[in-house]
Amino acid sequence: MPKMLHVVESVEIPPEVAVEVNGLQVKVSGPKGVLIKDFSHAKGISIRVEEKNVVVEAFRANRELKALVGTIAAHIRNMITGVTKGYRYKLKVIYSHFPVTVVVDEKNKVVRIKNFLGEKADRIAKIHGNVKVRVEGQDIIVEGIDIEEVGLTASALERATKIRDLDRRIFADGIYIYERGVIE
């Protein structure tokens, strides 16, 4: 029989951040904005605010619940970092023969990649959530406060230029993530 135990993980709240917990819904407010995440799928876990900490705990936790407590605590940590500093991904546009043009369409929330491998049709990558995308020369910078939305947008840009039937070692054309991290 597996060993059951009480698992507690706490996340420190910085002074400029406000955290509200309503059941399993967590709202984090900070200088850069507000993030709300719903953890109602996590059965057997409780989240509460104690003084300057958010406490995530599970009673009679098995291996899966213990992992889930750590995951939810990490999500809350990422939310706090997002509303205080924000996240940034940098991507590089690489081409050998056909000059690639990248255009950000804020109205339709997409990024258009024109003339990739000489193709007539634009390749399109979706901008997820409240993320800012800008093009500086051969670099694309993706910034936002939600790490998941920033990562999804960056990976959509990378996937939009995936070449199926050509050898990637020879045809290196595409858009690649080369740096990711917190905005300082």
C-alpha cells in the first residue's frame, strides 16, 4: 500500500504583488498587470493565502497529488514573476536564398511570414493572448506577462516555418528560438 502523507508548499509574495484566492482560482495582481488561473481540475488540493505566502497543500497525498502540489506552486511562482518582471523570447529569422519578411498583424492577432522558401502564400502564426510581438531586423521579440502565452506564441512562430520533406541540416531556413527568460 502506498504511503499517504501531508504535503505543503509555500510561495512567497513580494510586497508589490497582491494575491487573491477564491476556492481553487488564483488571481495575481502586480505592477505589469493581472493574471488569473483556475486550478479547479486539481481535486484534493487546497490553496490559501497566509500573511506573505501562498500555501498549496494536500492531505493524504499519494505520488500524483504530491507532484500536483509542486506543479501548482510553480504555476503561482511563474504568475508572480510575470506580473512583476514579465517574460521575453527572442527568435532569429534565418534564410539562405529567398529573403524572408516578417509582418506583425495586431488587428488579426497573427504574424505573417512572407516569401519563406520563395512560397507565394504567407505562412501564418497565431499570437496567443495578451502578448506583444515586434520585429527588429532579423530578430523577433515576443513579450508578455503570462509565460504560457509567450511560449505558445514563440513556438507557433517556430512551427510555422517547419519544413517537412527537406533535410534541416542543409536547408536551415526558418525561425528559431535562441533566447528565453525574464525581462530585467
